Amino acid sequence: MVAHHTHVYRKVVREIAKASVKPRLARNKDIASNLRALFAQSGRPEDAQHFHHDMQNALTFLRSQREYKALLERYNPLFDLTAEERIEATARRVGLNMPKTHVPDSRDT
């Protein structure tokens, strides 16, 4: 790996770690190995500036996605609810309670 790419490589690895939901040991090893191979193959000096620009773009994308997810969770609390839970939460927001849903028993037949 080229010395001037190590700084960007470390930033990308840190950002992937921050964005990951799974613990470190449960993460996909192929992502790390492919990223390492990508940086190892970028040793040609004529492509160095272009590669550095591409990796900065990837880093910006990863940061933006992480920030977008945090903002979505913060300002849209109904984001990760099921359809039924979303309807109940919306009804509670306007001061209503949802009626209890009838569940047919096997004894009713």
C-alpha cells in the first residue's frame, strides 16, 4: 500500500466501522480484503491523484449516509415501525386511540 494512501485508507476503514451495525467479528471479511486489495493495487503514480479523489468521494458518501441515517431516526420517529405500529402512533399523535382489533377464536366457529 502506498504511503500517501494510508491516511485515506484508515479514514475509510474507520467510517465503515462506524456505519456497521454488526460487531467487528461478525462483519463480512470480503469487504475488508477487497478494500485492502483496492488500495494495494493503486500504486501507479499516474493514477494516484484520480484514485485519491475517488476515495475522498467514497469517504464523503459513507459519512453522508451515516449522518442521513442518524437524522432520519432523530426527526422521523416512525421510520422503523411496522405499518400497524405506524398507524397507532399517528392516531396517538392526534389524540385518538385505535380500537382493539377483533381476533377470531377457534371457539367462535
